[in-house]
Amino acid sequence: MSLLCAESPDIVTTLELMGVNLLWHPSLSEASNQEFQQLLQDILQDKISLDLLCIEGAMLQGPSGSGRFHVLGGTGLPMIDWVRQLAGKAGHTLAIGSCAAFGGFDTGQDNLTEATGLQFEGEHKGGLLGENYQGREGLSVVNISGCPVHPSWVTETLMQLVSGQASADTLDLYHRPKHYAEQLVHHGCPRNEYYEYKASAEEHGHQGCMMEHLGCLGTQAHGDCNTRLWNGEGSCTRGGYACINCTAPEFEHPKHHFQQTPKLAGIPIGLPTDMPKAWFVALASLSKAATPPRLKDNAVSEVRIIAPTVHTKKRKT
């Protein structure tokens, strides 16, 4: 559904400009069930070439590995069987969303559905297709993770694949496209000035940084959410919500409440990426000592109450 919200241009126009022939999409295609099943058979019999296979949602292997918890309507066959067969024919296979990539929320608690991702189960390689799987073009599953994914993450990845510019070097450790995964949600966050001075929000709705008390993981989360905005203007932190690191494997198991920051001796456990704990403690102490009164007051207010001071040049007379 997020992909259908692609703008400038829309998803249909984007695919046409890329020269991509959309064989089937659950929300856009008008094919009957019988026509859809015939399409699948034509792909498996090599009558139609499947270059890009995009899968959304976790792979449900239960009960007892049978896959019968999720049967493709009208076929009598489990979805996992169809995905295995189609992935064997695909030029490239893409996992769209964190559930397809890593298992996501479906793996929660006791994982009674035996859910997994296409090529990862949480942080560990394997998944439905196995760690050695490669598409016809020699690339592993491309994990466009996020919950949900930004439509441009999908379209830009498709452009890379179609133009032959994608390779193992363009993917990160978890097979996420680097064009969005090599940035942090922290980059471009409108609350960065509060973060620099450790002027923290204490309740939801406050203007300050949400890392210290409200569970924000923007300094650790991989994604360009604050530089590539949703609908041209939005992001989680811009809307006042703490980042929960939804592009990461096992983000659904933070071992604490999403909107709370776990601490040890008053120090947040989840520190910014690549920052040693001793440095963070030292810098935080200095920053708090230097916090301007404007930021201290605004940080715990629901609206900005003090504007930055206007400085004028002193003129000699």
C-alpha cells in the first residue's frame, strides 16, 4: 500500500518509464484467479520470463513445516511452495518490508506460525530459501526492509536492478540497498539541536530529543527517513514519534517498551552508532552544562515558547 502512494511520478508511470512490464500485483491487476494461476504456470514452464519477483509478508512455514497456515487461494498449495518455485525462476528476488526480509512481527513470542524471512531469520542467514540462494542473475535476496517501506526505496532499487547497476557491493550486511541503508534516521532530524545539547523531551508531545527518555533509536537506525520524507513532508520523528528502528532485523523484540529508553546507572543502553560509551558520557556532561536556556525550556514544552535570539551587528559611531 505504501508503494501505491509513490509520487512524482506514480508507481505505474515509474514502471513504464523503466520499461518494466508488470505481470501481476494484488491491488492493481484485474486478472481472474484462473488467469493468475495460468500466469504462474507459464512462468514455471518458462513461457514467460520472470525477471523481478517481489514478495511481501513473512513466510509462514507452520504447522510442522507444512506451510498449511498460508495457502494460496484456489491452488491448494502453500505459499512457501509457490515462493520457492518462483524464486527458482526469478532473475532477482526482492523481500519488500521487514517481515519478508527478516520475519518481522510474525516471529514474535513463541512463533507458532513458524514464520521466517526469505533469506534471513532475524539477524541470521537462512530463512525459507537458504543462505546460499541466488537469483538467475547471481544476486542474493534484496531486502528492502522497513515497516512500512518508503515507496522510493522500492522504485530506486528496481531501477538499479533493471539498469544492471545493482551488485553485492550495493547491499549492506543484511542485504539492504545501501542507497538508503547507509544513512541514519538521525541525519536530518529536526530535533538534532536538542540532541546536541542533550535537551531531552520528558513526555510525548514535548519538543526535545526523544533518545534519552522516550526510546528513540534514530541514532542507530539505518534509513534516510528524515532526508527522504514521506508524502513530501513527514517522518516519524517529525511527527513526534520515537524511531523504533523498523528497518533492522529483530526490531520487533527490543526487550523493553518501544517508547522507553532502558538505562544502566542513568546512562542509555542504546548509544549512537560508532560512539564509545565513555565518549558519550563525557560529551553529554559537557553538552548539558552548555545548554542554552532557550533549549532547556523548549525541550519540555509542547510548543516552542522561546525563539532564537536575533543578533545585530554593533556599529561604531
